[in-house]
Amino acid sequence: MKVKLLYFASLRERFGTAEEILELPGEQSRVAMLVDVLRQRGAPWSELLSVDYPYRVAVNQELAGLISPLKDGDEVAIFPPVTGG
């Protein structure tokens, strides 16, 4: 299963990329699994996607929680709670 990831604001700057395509195992997943895969990359991913750091997730342009399902071809945006200009 492939999802398109978009990173915004300070996350984009710290991760050094605005977007990527990520392949996840299986045909379906949840946002929590995606976040875990990203955290396994180490710093800064593990720091900025920790439970202590505020971030938001949207799936196909709708706000989503960690238990939200993902399917092949979804667009997942990850951003700080407040983004500007």
C-alpha cells in the first residue's frame, strides 16, 4: 500500500522534504502505524512525531486521528497545530 505524505511549516523544514511516497505493508493501515514507521527513522522524526510534540494529521484533506484508517493512494498531511502563510 502506498500513501502520499505532505509535510508543512516547521515539520517540512526539519524533515528536509515537502512530500514523499511511502509504502506501508498490507492493503490497509491506520495513521498510528504510519506515524510509528516514521518515528523509526530516528531524529528528527522521532522527536517531532512524539506524543509530547503537538502535530496534526489530515487524510485526504480531512482532519484525522491516530485510529483513522488508511488505504492505498491516500494523501496524508502532517503539520503543526498552527500554520501560517
